[in-house]
Amino acid sequence: MTPPVDPQPAAPTPWTAPQAQVPLNATVDIPGSKSETNRALVLAALATEPSVIIGGLDARDTRLMRDALRALGVAITEEGDRWRVEPPAEFTAAGWIDCGLAGTVMRFVPPLAALADGPTEFDGDAAARTRPMAGLLQGLQAAGAEIEDGPELPFTIHGRPDLPGGVATIDARASSQFVSGLLLAGARMVGGLDLRHEADGSVPSRPNIDMTVQMLRDRGVRVDDSEPDRWVVSPGPISGGEFVIEPDLANAAPFLAAAALTGGSVTVPRWPAHSNQPGAAITDLLALVGADVSQDGDRLTVTGTDTIQSVDVDLHDASELTPVIAVLAAFGDHTSHLHGVAHIRGHETDRLAALEEDLNGVGAKVDQTEDGLTIHPKLLRSNRWLTYADHRMATAGALLGLMIDDIELDDVDCVSKTMPGFVDLWNGMLADSVAHEEGAGQA
Ligand SMILES: O=C(O)C1=C[C@@H](OP(=O)(O)O)[C@@H](O)[C@H](O)C1
Ligand SMILES: C=C(OP(=O)(O)O)C(=O)O
């Protein structure tokens, strides 16, 4: 089947990040988690009965996921923030699936296509074609799928509803999503899946794998993860039900970091008591830079002090937070070292190169190391901030712009990947802070 011709990319939307005129004082309601939403959709598609997903994230990555699942025969009806998902008895081969730049689509949907009777071709944005896929395809082949082309996008999966499964040994150093994608579909394979990671180095973003395992167990699937680097999923039915999605804690990070940076205070409601989102680590990281972090029921508040302390941190498990932490480090009192994140060279863009380039452009002195960044804070100045189609580069640029005049992002629209309402939320946070200051002045 011929893929639809990719439309001309829309003209980039430049955006000058607003400076904070007063210390921040605001409450920001953060939309649902991308990682949980796309797992909930995939599991609902694999289930034996309908599901309702409440509070799912409505953004490009989750729209691409919904479109992909519909192409495989899943019925999804959206009524406000309640999405009803009706799984088909068997997936239909989809013809062609657009992954955009979404790691969760390119790594979680091919295992579903491997259960369909026929071929499905996968492709995505130009930048998606450089993202690593080999570990996932290695696992699917071991489970019995036939794959044409690859090892990056584009490739075609020739599926079969009686996919054998069994033992699959992969190298998942490049992305935890290889493990998650295979585990999500494992219970639907005839023999289940005995997945092993074998390589000279560890799997990044472990909390995301814990999230996968927990969400499978919540739906009645047996998963044994008692041995390191081995996950055994028993074959069996996946149940449906009603599932509520947590706010996206990685997307909360720039808002909370804004409080730390401006010496203000930002509250995020609905903060989960326990979460497998790697973004949950933002509270410990902000405490490390010297901010005060407190929780009142489910309301999490970060209050900044007058310095940002330098850090020496391993972000292997929470690499999504690297751009925000790198920007904070550029304001630190000494040199900071971020490490454990070699794999983020394969994220939406090469994030180590992008952060080095952009932060040096505003006057910091930043060097890439083999697995991270060394950041020497300097007096910063205005400059263009290139986003490289990466939502986290955009939100990190906005954070920097709170403190430096005239930081112009070349294209802010890339936030639509996981937070299309970002600019409104950011401006709202600033406007509420000004209103609070004026109210305090009059009292
Ligand atoms: O499974 C997931 O939902 C994710 C896993 C992580 O990917 P990597 O393991 O490739 O870092 C994370 O960075 C990404 O934003 C979301
Ligand atoms: C790495 C990320 O995304 P993806 O799900 O596309 O891998 C991210 O959101 O930081």
C-alpha cells in the first residue's frame, strides 16, 4: 500500500519566551501522562472486553496512537475526557501507520501489528527515521514475526494472529521502550514471552518498565520480573475496565523548575502519592538544587530560594528531565555534571548536542561527555533557542527565557507532541503570578 504523501511541514512558529516580572506564585493543572495514556490505549486494544480511559492526554503522540489503533481495527469513541475503547477479536493488518516522532507509537504498535493477519508498514517524521528500533525488531523476530527492511523506520511487519512468542533476547540499551513494547503484547502471544536484556550496559528509564509491568498486572496479566533484566509474561487474557490517567510529571517539571529558578512558588494539583513516571524524580532533583518541596494532600508545591546549587547527578532513570535540569544547572553556583544519559542522543533529537549548542549560544560553557553534559554557569545573554522539533527543548527554552531577555524559540509548535496547551499554561502561570503580586500589594 502506498503511504499518504506527507503534507508540507507547516511554517515554524517563532516565540519569544516571556520573562518573569515577579517571583512566580501560581497553581498549574497539568494534563495527563503521555506514557500512561499510550500504554492504557494499547492495553485496551489488546483486552478481551471494552475499557474506558479517563483523563487521557490529548496531544500529537496520543492522537497518532489512537489513529494507529483504529487502523488495526480498534473502535475508539471520545466523549470529553472519557475515551471508550472496544478491542477487535483480531487485529486487521493496517496497511500503513504514521508514527510521527512518537517513541511510544513506533515501539508499542509494531508488536500489535505482529498479531494481525498480514502486512503493516511503519514510517514517521524525517527525524523519526534516525531513532533506534533494532532491539524491538530483534525481539519481534525472535517471537516469530517476519520483518521487511529496518532496522530503523520505515519497515514492514508481516504478522500472524498465532504469533508463537517464547524466549526473546534483545539489546535494550538504546531504549526501555523496546522492553515495554514487547511486554505489552506478550500475554497475547501463544507461548507468552520470556524477554531478556543482554548487553554490556543497562536499560535506561527503568521506572517506565515498572509502569508497564504494573499496568499489565492491574489488568490481570501475570508478569515475573524477579530476575534482573528478565521479564516473563504468561499467556492469558487482558481485562478491560475504567482507568484514570495521572498528570504528566515530566511535563510538570518545567513549571516546578520555574519556581526554583525565580525564587517563587508553583503548585501542581493531583500529584500522585506513588508514581512509576520517571518525571516523579523532579521533586528530589529540585530539592537537590536547593528548592523547598512540600506536599499538602495531593497538591505538590515547589518554592525557590535565592540560589541554584550545582549538581552531580545520574539521570539514567529519568532522562526525560535532562533538558530542564541542564537549564537549571546553567544558573548554578558552580559546575554541574549530568551523566548516565548517552541514550538521549536517540530521543526526539540528539539532546546532548542540542543542549550543548543552545546553552553555549546563550553564553554558558557546556561540553558533552560520553554519557552526559558538563555545565559551567556563566553570565547568560539573549540568543535564538533552536528546538529541533523537540518538545522538551522548547519547554527548557521557555524556562531559560524567564530569566534572560529575548530568548527566541525558532519553533514552539513542537510542544504539541505532548502538551499542545503549553504556551497558554505558561502565560497563565505568569499572569496569575502578576495578579497575585498586585493583590498582595493592595492588601
Ligand atoms: O515508555 C515510555 O513511555 C517512555 C520511555 C522513555 O524512553 P527511553 O527509554 O527511550 O528513554 C522515556 O524517555 C520516554 O519519554 C517515554
Ligand atoms: C523521549 C521522549 O519521547 P518518546 O516517547 O517519543 O520517546 C520524551 O518525551 O522525552
